[in-house]
Amino acid sequence: MIDVDLPGLSDQFVEALRQKGGSGAKLFYAQAVALQKQGNLKLARASYKAAMDTYNTSIDGVRASQDC
């Protein structure tokens, strides 16, 4: 997991993954955990919500493709 003892490093790590094309629920979840451990609960909540929204959207797409 991300070393949250160094504030800002986790943000740089997540941003680097995004620049390389990373996206999805796992990336949002990793960011949320790091923000929560840093004590930034407001942003952590938003990241958890984004993770759930992204996960639910991907699950809905799988279900729709199976219904055809």
C-alpha cells in the first residue's frame, strides 16, 4: 500500500498512475485510504464515493452485456 507517512507522496503516486492511463475503482479506493490516513476525511469521502460509483458503473455495464 501507499506509505502515508509522507504527506503528498501518495497524491503524487496516484496522479502518476492517472497520467499513465490508470483509472477505476481501485485507484479511487487507494486514494481514499491514503487521504483518510492523512486525516483529510472530506476528500477521502469523495474518493470513496467515486470508487463506488465507478465500480457500480462497471458492474452495470457487465450486466447489460449479459442481458443481450
